[in-house]
Amino acid sequence: MATLYVSPHPDDFRSLLALVAAEFCPSSRPRILKEDPPAALNARSRPTLVLGAGDGDSVLCGATAVSWYLASQGKKAGVDVKQQSQVWQWLSFADNELNPVSCAVVFPLMGMMGVDKKLQQSSRAELMRVLKVLDQTLEPRTFLVGESITLADMAVATAVLLPFKYVLEPSDRKVLTNVTRWFTTCINQPGFLNVLGKIALCEKMVPVTPKTNAAANAQAANASPAVDSADAATNGPPKTEAQLKKEAKKREKLEKFQQKKEMEAKKKTQPPTEKKAKPEKKELGVITYNVPTAPGEKKDVISPLPDSYSPQYVEAAWYPWWEKQGFFKPEHGRKNISEQNPRGTFMMCIPPPNVTGSLHLGHALTNAIQDTLTRWHRMRGETTLWNPGCDHAGIATQVVVEKKLMRERGISRHDLGREKFIQEVWKWKNEKGDRIYHQLKKLGSSLDWDRACFTMDSKLSYAVQEAFIRMHDEGVIYRSKRLVNWSCSLNSAISDIEVDKKELTGRTLLPVPGYKEKVEFGVLVSFAYKVDGSDEEVIVATTRIETMLGDTAVAVHPADSRYQHLKGKMVLHPFCDRKMPIVFDDFVDMSFGTGAVKITPAHDHNDYEVGERHNLPFINILDENGLLINVPPPFLGMKRFEARKAVLQALKDRGQFKEIKDNPMVVPVCSRSKDIVEPLMKPQWYVSCTDMGKQAADAVREGRLKIIPDHHLKTWFNWMDNIRDWCISRQLWWGHRIPAYFVTVSDASVKPGEDMDGHYWVSGRTEDEAREKAAKRFNVSADKITLRQDEDVLDTWFSSGIFPFSIFGWPNETQDLNVFYPGTLLETGHDILFFWVARMVMMGLKLTGKLPFKEVYLHAVVRDAHGRKMSKSLGNVIDPLDVITGISLEGLHAQLTDSNLDPLEVEKAKQGQKSDYPNGIPECGTDALRFALCAYTSQGRDINLDVNRILGYRHFCNKLWNAVKFAMKTLGDNFVPSEKAQLCGDESVSDRWILSRLCAAVGLCDAAFKAYDFPAITTAIYNFWLYELCDVYLESVKPVFGKAEEDSTSQRQALVCRQTLYTCLEVGLRLLSPLMPFVTEELYQRLPRRQPQSDPPSISVTSYPDTEELCWHSEEVDRDMEFIMTVVKTIRSLRADYNLTKTRADCYLQCIDSATASLVQKYSLQIQTLSYSQAIIPLTATEPVPEGCAVAIASDRCTVNLMLKGLIDVEKEVAKLMTKKGDLEKQMEKLREKIGKSDYKEKVPVKVQEQDAEKLRQSQTELEKVKEAMDNFRKMM
């Protein structure tokens, strides 16, 4: 085992880094010793990691080496070479940038060095500068490298630990929002908590009272030489001469650093406090819309736009106006929806959310995708309908209202009776049931609310009744007694989707409703049945021992030689006089247990089929409440899990118990009641699915129905080709009561029927119709017929299955049915492919003869940032409205307290929230949420949604806002756009390029929308706005507007530029509108119109840009500009290398041929502007370059020469490089010496060898660059 020697000082950040890294390698965590390493190891500093025996090459010293090794063992040093390089870069940043300045600020507070207020102030300003750089980097990220915590986060977090504890006051943290978010996320990870405990952040920067004694202080951070030397006399072994020299060198470096900072502070004309007063991150401010606007009236667009983007301002008032104007109705802009639209029709119905439901991120994803598609089709000019609706959610709604009655009035539904209870449900629905509609509006969903449907409305209820009667009359719906999923708590059968499969690894105690004590699951009990007429016994095993009371056989495999002699024999039931046959059946697994299986046909799905094959008795031992029936005393009337204990004890008493052992298993749990689901024999109504399933499968095989993405086809065919009949009875009161009647005939010639006999059941739209059917069937007069309507209601999925046509009035011929059925598309989550999609296809084909839609697009399932399923008990279920408006951590906790979770789960969930959202969730706005969800939706993969990443898209909205504001100021108040977007022929190279990129973005969006490739849409739009329009075009045309009034040519050029800019804004906003409807409407309304009299009133009903309208894409222009931008980036890189922040230098571009030189000449103004150069001078390959230039290769066609002579102190730069060269050579010499040792390859781990080789390679590259730079400087001397 490895041993890690660390300092005991609680603030030694270097030792803390090693300890945190050790937490992330659980399989090989070292032994921790808070003391100096033995002198024999010759370890230079703590932390020190001793691997194995502890001889030379097995000792790692220093925080960087130790933490890298430990993090690599825990796979936290990067997943590939690129990530490892990034991690190494952040280690260097922590060591060289953060640690020195942190120490300079914190050590005086801790009494480790004298307090110089000026120096401390300048050091503090420098710390804030470095942290602001880090803050910008973290803006779009959760972690520094990749999608999870790495050594980069550990190193930088421990480097800023002391500032966060002792220096950064709340006002500082407000400025550093991203750093603070990231830091609190890190320190709340279990690996950090185990080492650091609970960290209290600084409230006020004051001197720190030491928390440890002098002895402990003597062993403080290795990075704190002041401590090591000051207290060495009081504790620890005497320092060697080498150690003292090293400490002196450290002190010298620190003093130099402090002097440098002092000088910088003196140079500054303004004190840091004045700078600090400047508001940071203005875009996160809350600005509200306060102009009085009646609901449905148009928002004020005359007042100036606020300085920065604020979701609350932008999203106010637009939705009611859109709705009142009828933009979401297919009738908008049309006289008659029945008239043929040459552009086509788009119809999609919403997957109806439960009436009990409130919005979750799954709904938000569904609606973001569906609304984006709907808005796109509407803007394409198609007759567009997105039909809203809500599901009555039988079980969920009944449970909610039953709980409400018990809580408020102390009564059950049985106390009220069926009719009054249903009245109570309707009352609840009318009060609370449209909550989810308000939430959908908040998301900007452009649904036609006048067509909203509820599955219990009279129109839909009539369709449900008609569907049942037609299918029953055809024999497709039939009556049968079979096993169903039974919830004893709900007293109802439940569908497969309402059964959660809880996986157990072994013995587990689970809570069960109605039982005070937890019940044991996950064990296999073995017991013996005696063979009749002999002393032999057959040993069987079961996970549900109480079901042996309903056993009617023992099964063995026909090929099992152990039991051949028992053919035709019986075994005896120990608790009654039942003799049970030993049957031979292929389903038995000979290798499992003893190879003999107990058979309980009435309570197990596999046993049911064995019972059918061998004609065994079916003995039901459970009633609907889970009490034992048809069993001998003392078990009769017992609760099922109390009987479990009693049966086990009785078997032990009789000597027939053999053993009990752990057994991994899956326990079926009712998702609504959390009860353990029992397979139970019940007479129910079933839909015969064999023929309908074949038709549904054939529709896909023949290409009439397309499923996207196609990797779901395998699942589709597997389900359809192996489909079982569908149980549609539910023992509830809320729902569509089954229109079937049991017939009793008062005639001696007709024998009485049984409940499960379908012949004695008739269906009818009314009782009179049913009576006539019965009289006809039994050939008696109607007065001899007595009817009893089935008490049960239909499975909720039955009404959902006919939703695509019932919403349009089927079976009646209506205009909507003729125009909008079949629909165009069904978009939903892949998790309900079978439960809903398959049933809609089957029932659509059966009842209308048509497929309900042409395409099915299945989106991914949303998971949290760690890839876990959203679950209340994990505390990771997020309400999209909380992301839109923002919520504090306390607010998130309060939601848990109000939920139905038990106290233990609440506490666990709170920890989850604290870890993921230490500062709560910032206000992101609807547009950012929608854009993020679409950006994440890669086809067929689960979505690991990090809420903090959504904030990045809020910043995108702000950049969009600022760009449009700047552009509108540039256009001026009197700007009039041309009537049509077209080229005039006078466009500059910048104009031609940006219009080409705009056309490329239009083409990409068009293709991606058709392919349902949402990330491609978001990427194309994001890149155009941010990286092409803002970063390049707006910057490159500033000189054009700067000299617009100089002469007529300049005026003409500026006018063309304004037209180009307007086209980019107007088309760019239209491109973005389906994804971000609010911010695009707000900005679009501020732009002048091309044709004010005829242009549409809202961006939501303008035309979507297409490649016919925007056909100026030029690959040649794109190629040229790509080359020019490579040159620009190379110049910028050179400027950064030589720290030319404000100084402009001449730039000589040596080109390989005259064509390249003329291209550079053509774009010289753009290069000069974008690279901040003084002048751009193209040279051919033969023309000489003046001396005194720094050189960099832009491409094989062009070399950049940046004139530095006279701009920098050459001798000073050479001296700095000489020092760096010496340091690098020393490092390389040490590494080569280490690698060259004879036993290096045998003793040093492969990972460390790879790291050493990489370090050597990086140092070599750096050394070559240093030498090259020195040569360049010497030429200038």
C-alpha cells in the first residue's frame, strides 16, 4: 500500500490538493500520515507519496506530482491526450498564477508575514484580475475540463480555497458569479467534503485567529516558507542546508513578486476601489416591463430597449397578443381551411399531459421540440395546427382526489358513493386542472387553444364509447379471466407502464403500504414436498413462500435424469389434503437450484402458462385487498406478507424447511401507490392485438409509417411481432365507464351465465340498445332481460389511443377530421413508443382504415447532469419554471418539504440539490431553456442536462441583444431598407462574405429541420450570430461607418453596408424565431420593415428564410475569408506572445505567389482592422522582409512578419528568455537523468513514464520556441 505524508495544517492547500485527489482513487487510496516523511527518503517537501518499498524512484514529492499520480489512478486526469494537456495547463495556472497571489493576500491575514497595506491592496486587485479571467472561462462550463470533475478542478479549487475562506467578501463573490458557482459545486462534492468538511465562506476580510497550536503551524503549507522557517525551532527535525537554501529562494521570489505588484499599484492612476464600483455582468440584472398593457394588446415597442437583456422584460405581454391575434390558428390568413394550400398542411397533436401533472423537464423538452417544429412549418406558409389536450389520468387523478377528501373531510370515496365522488373529481378538475395549460403558455407553446380537448369531454367520451362498441361487436374486444398486475392499495389492475421494476442485489427490507414493519424481499427459500407413497422428497425454491399455499404442481425438465423415475407420481401439500402432480415441461431450467419448480398457476405469469399446458387447477389465494382466501387455517384471512412469516415458521415446524439465502431479484412496485404488485386472476376486458400488431408492423416495413431515428425500429418490430393481448379494464371510478352489460335472462330455457363468459355480455350506446342486442342474441323478449353495467372503467391508454381522431369529432364527419386527419407527425419520448404510439397506430388503422400520422420522431429521455434518471428522491427533478424565473437553494429545499417524500428521502434529496445547485438556479428565461433543450437533443441518446449550461444560452441572448442594439444605432433613425433582399453589385468583400455565411446558415437550418437534427440548427444559428456576424463582420465594418461622411464613395459604401447589416439582422432573427420566439419578436418589432404596408405584423407569421430567397452562398468567398481569418488569428497570436496589448505594429505578409499577395491586398482593410495592425504590407516570396520582425507561419501560402523594432525593450526581453531557457534546460536535464536510470522502466508505473515523456516533449517544444524568439530579438539588436 502507498503512504501519503501531508501537513497537519488545516490551510496547507498543497497537502489538501493531494488529499482530495486521493479521495478520487478509492481502489488504491494510500495510507495518510500527517507528519514529515522519513529522512532516509530524502523527500524535499510535503506532500510526499511513497509507492511500494520506498526506494528512490518510488517516491513522488510535491503537490503537482503527487496529485497527478493519484488523479490518474482514479481516472481524473483527463480521458485522452487532449484533456490531459488541458488538465496540465490548469495545474500550471494554479501553480504560477493563483497560488503566489493568493498567498500574498492571505498570509498577512494569517500572521505569516508582515502587513503592508499598499502591497496587500495591490495583491488583492491582482487576485481579482486573475479570478475574473477564470470567471470568463467558466461562464459556459460546469467544470474546467470535460463534463465531470478532474484534477484541473481539484488544483484550481484548492488554490482559491484560502481566498474564499478569508478574503472574498459577498460583494466580490457577486462579481465572480461563475467562479463562485463552480467553487461551491466542487467543495460540495463528496471527495472534497471528506477532506475539507463544511467550508464557511468569507463574510468580511479580517485577520485570522489561528485554529491550531504553534506546533501545527510549524507544519503548515509547503508553499508557505515563512511558516516553515519561523517555527522550525519549536517543532520538527532541523532543516538541512539544502532545504534552507530552497526556502530562502522561495522567500526571495515572493518578495520580488510583492515588489512588482507594489510598483504596478503605484503606476495605476485610479485606485482599484473605483474600478470595482463598475457593475459586472449587467446582463444578469432583472429589468421588468412596466408599461400598462391590457392582456391581448400589443406590447409597447416605441420606448427604447433596456441596456441589457432581461427575460422578465422580453417575455412580458407577447403571448396574450399572439393568442388574441389568432396567429396560432390554422385559419390565420386564410378564408377557409378546407381550401387546398399549395404549401401543404402540417398537423400534430400534443402528447396529452396528465390533468394532475405539473410541468417537468420531460414536458419542457417535448414542447420545445414540438413548438420549434410547429413554428417552422407555420413560417413556411403551411396550414398549421398543433392541437392541445389533456388526459384524465384515471389512477393518478382518483388518488389525488381521494387523498384530498381524506385530508380535508376525513372520508373515503366509498363513504360518498360513485356518483358524488365523480362530481368531486370534476370539481377538482375545474379548479386545478388547467394549471398545466398555463405552464405550457409560459414556455411559448403556439397551440390552438380554441381546439383544446380533455379526454373526458363529451365529444371524446362519445368517441371512446363508439370505439369500444365497434371493436366489441367485431370480437376484437373480448372477456377473459387472466392474470393482471394488481395493486391491493388501489384495488385495481394497473398497466405495465405503471409498474416500476425495483432491482435488489440480495436481502432487502422494503416499506409496504398497510404494514407497520418493513417486509423482507431478495431471499430464496428452499423447502421440500414429500412424494406420495414413498420416503422421497422433492426440494423446490421460491422468493414468495406464501404462494406455496396456491401450488397445484411441481415441474421438472423432461430431459432431467434425476426425476425420470417420478413420472406419474404425486407430491403432498403439507397444509391440506391436496395431491399435486409432478409435470414435465421444457420451461424448467435444469441448472437452477434443484431443477424442480413449484407451480402456482393463479399467481405467476410463467406458472399460468404451465397450468394452461397441463390443465392444472387454478387456485386463487388472494382477494382484492391482499388477504388470503381458499387456504386452510391458520392462514385464512391473514394479510399476504404476514402469511409469508407464518408459512415459513410452519414449514420449519414440520421439518420441511431447507434453507434461506440471498437472491438478486426484481420486485414489481406500483408507481402510484408504492404497493407491491401481485399477479391476480381477474375477469377483464381484453383487446386482441395479433392482427392489429401485424398491420402496425407492416406499415413500418412497407415505408408507409416512418420512425425516426431508425434505431428504434428493432424495438418496434420486437413489440409488434410478439404482441400480447391488451387488458383494458381498470377497477376505478374516474374514467370512461365500460359500455358493456352482463345479461341475466328470466327464462328457464336459458341457463345462467358466468362473469367470464363473453356470450353473456353485450355492449351498447344506451341501456335500451344493449337490451335489444341481448334479446336478439338469446331469442327472448326485451322484458325478460336484466342488465348490469360493468363497474370498471377503461384503461387511460384506450382513450389516448384514439386521441388523433377523437379530437376532431370522430365518428362524425367534420371539417377538421377531413382536413387534419391523418396528421403529419407524432413527436414524443421513446419511453412510450409501445404504450401510446403503437396503440394509436393500431386503433387508427382498425377504426379509420388510415394511419394516424406519417412520421414518428422520438426524442431522448432527459437525465440530470450526472446521467441519473430524474427522481424526486434524488432531489434532481427540476421544474422548468424554476429554470425560467430562477430559484434559491432554500426555495428548492422548500419544494421537497412540501412533497410526499419521507423525511429520510427529503434529507438525501436536499444533499443532492446542495451539490448540484449550491447557489440555487439562476434566472435563465424561456428562450435560453428552449434553445438549450434543442441544442442537447441529439437523436436517440439520453440527455444529461446541466442546468448551469442553460445559463450560457442566456448570455447568448444578451450578446444577441447587444449586437442588435449596436446595429440599430449604426443603421440610424432614418434608415430605409430596400424592398427586397438582393445584391446591388457594390458590396465590399466583407459584405459578400457575411451574406454568403448567412445563406450557408439558411441552407444548414433548412436541411437540419427536415432531418430533425436540432443540434445542427442551433449550432448553425449560434455560429452565424456569434462568431461570424458579431466577432468578424461588425468589427470589420467599423472603419466603413467611421468615415461614412468623408466623400460620396464612402457614403455609398456605408449605405451598402447598412443594407447588408439589415439583411443579416432581419434574416438572422427569422432563422432563430422558432427556437427563441420571445427575444426575436422583441427585437424584430424594433426593426424597420421592407414593405410596411404588407409585411406580417409578427415575426411568428413571417416567412422562414429559404435558399431560393437567399441564394448568394459562395464557396470561393468562404474559402478566401477562411484564409484571411487564419492570417488574422496568427497576427493576434504573435501580438499576444509579445504583449502588444495597445501598441499597433506594421505587419508584413510574405505570400507564396502573386495570387495570394493580391488576395491579401484585397482584404488588407479587414486584416488591419481585425488584427489591430498599423499597416498591412503584402510581399511576394522574393521580396525581402525588413529586420526586427517576429515571424509566424499562417499557412503554407503566407508567413506573418510583425515589426517589433522600436516597440519593445529587446535586451530586457532577451534576458527574460535567457532565464527561461536556463530553467527549461535544468528541468529537461533532471527528467533525462530520471528516465535514464537503469531500473526506471521496471520500477516506475507506466502512467508516470508516459507523463514524464509528455513533459519532456512539451519542454523541448517550449525550448525551441524560446530559442527562436531569442534569435529574432538578437536580429533586432
